[in-house]
Amino acid sequence: MRTPIIAGNWKMHKTVDEAICLTRELKEALKDIKDREIVICPPFVALHALKAELEGSNIKLGAQNCYFEDEGAYTGEVSPVMLKDLGVEYVIIGHSERRGYFNETDELVNKKAKALLKKGLKPIICVGESLEQREASETESVVKKQVFRDLDGIEPYRIKDIVIAYEPIWAIGTGKTATSEEANRVISIIRDTVKEMYSEKEASLIRIQYGGSVKANNAHEILTQSEIDGALVGGASLQTDSFTAIVKY
Ligand code: PGA
């Protein structure tokens, strides 16, 4: 069976001191959780401090982005090798904010996914449709195309180390969530797409999260759906109480 994975995407929030403070509280509040994976993804600048903070705890460290080269003249970028060195295990790639504000394409997401896997890091690949696309009944085709392109050329044995986060763009930071049935439906389409690309085996191994306004009061409803293997949480991951409640759904 797939282990649920709850990841907090802190986005561009928290100074290093604030990040340490929140992490200490989360460590204490979540110390007894054993049956699900917990990941926090702070800004790059807090990773070093949190590596030390999380030593020996059940919370794993994630990053919010990376570049696909190991090193070189790429001003402002951070490589998978550097993240690995900081104790990072998961890296969010292709978040809709990066696709939208920084023009990231599926081709780039695919390169990043391959670079991460090569270094033994696990990508959390975000996909999801805009409101316009949803209203034009394009949800299915948009999401399928993203999955095809983002996973293109990735070998079957790597699939178990990949997480896909289905995040409808219109649900991110808006307080609107897809209904749990609808999230489950799109996630099963994503799983079918993985089956089409690979086989039943890979489709049953890949973990697929839902993301977009997951809060303490809707986490149970969403996370108990049959196809949903966890959540990528933005706003509600910034406070101990709300993130703890979601993890314990
Ligand atoms: P949200 O963000 O929970 O604040 O909607 C989710 C995300 O962007 O990953």
C-alpha cells in the first residue's frame, strides 16, 4: 500500500529564526506519527539550519525548486547536488507559481525531475488546470498532457520515487477547494495516465497528492478518498496547529 505523504510548502515565508521556531513546534507536535510521511519545504536559506533541527526526527526536509545542472554559471540557481548535501529528500518542481510567474515549461520540469532522480532525490511534480481551462472542460486533457511531458523518458523503476501533486490552480491560496470527489476523479485520471505510459504496477506505486486550500477542516474529507495519497499544503502549513491537524487528519 502507498504511504500517505503530507508536505508543507512554505513558499516565500519565514526568516531562518522563524523557520527554526516553527520546526521545533512541529517536531514536538508530530513526534508520534509513524504511518505517514511528513515533509516541510522551507525557503532555500533555511535548509541548512533545518537539517540540523530535523536530525533524528520523523519530519523530512524538502525544497521548493532546483535547477537541472550539477554546477556552473547559472547565477541565482541551486542544484540537486547542493540540496542533497543539505539533507533534502524531496523537491517540489513545476509548481503553478513557477510555471506562471517564471515561465517554467513541462520540458524544464522534465529535465529537473530527471536531474533530481539521478542524484537520489524525490521530485514532487505539480500539475493542474487553470479556471479558464476548467470552464472550457479541458481539465482532463491539460492534466494528461502535463503528466505525459513531465514524466517523458523517465525509467519505470524510478516511478516509486516520484510524487505527483494535483493542484488545480484556481484552488491555490483562494480558499476554494475541488470537491473531494472531483479531486479523486482527476487523480484517478492521472493514475490512468501513468498506467498508459508505464503499466499497472507503476500506476499502483506512484503517490498522487491533492493540493489547493487544504485546511484543518477539509483535510479528512479529502485525504480519505481512495485515490488521494496525501496533500501539498501551502498557507495552512505555516502554523503548527493547522499543519498538525492536517497531518493527523
Ligand atoms: P494553498 O497552497 O494550500 O495555500 O492553497 C497550496 C500550494 O500552492 O501548494
